[in-house]
Amino acid sequence: MKAEFTAIVKKDGDWWLGWVEEVPGANAQEKTKEELIISLREAAKDILELRCQEAREQAANDFEEITLVI
């Protein structure tokens, strides 16, 4: 599955700081913009995977997954 998200990035002194707008908690700080983008992508992916796992655990069993297109 491919999805698009918006990263807010800025240079602050020697560091690049960034947040993924649509994924609370997905933020990073790196020395280069390129490293920051990689870290933000990994952070968003990790958080989304964790939330999927948590949702399945909460549903326990006998549930159905439905794809939503927004």
C-alpha cells in the first residue's frame, strides 16, 4: 500500500527538524535534510505499523478488515 503524507521540515542551527503532519509522534532531528526525510519516513511507518497491530489486538478475533480510500 502506498500513501502520501506531508512532512514539515526546517533548519535550526546545525540540525534539520521535521514532523509528519498526519502521524502524531512521527518526528525526527538529523544533521542533513536527506537523513531527516529517511528518519521521518521510518518513524511514520513504525508508528502506523504499531497502531495497526494495536487495533488488531483490541479487536481480538472474528473481525473484518476493510480498505478505506480517503
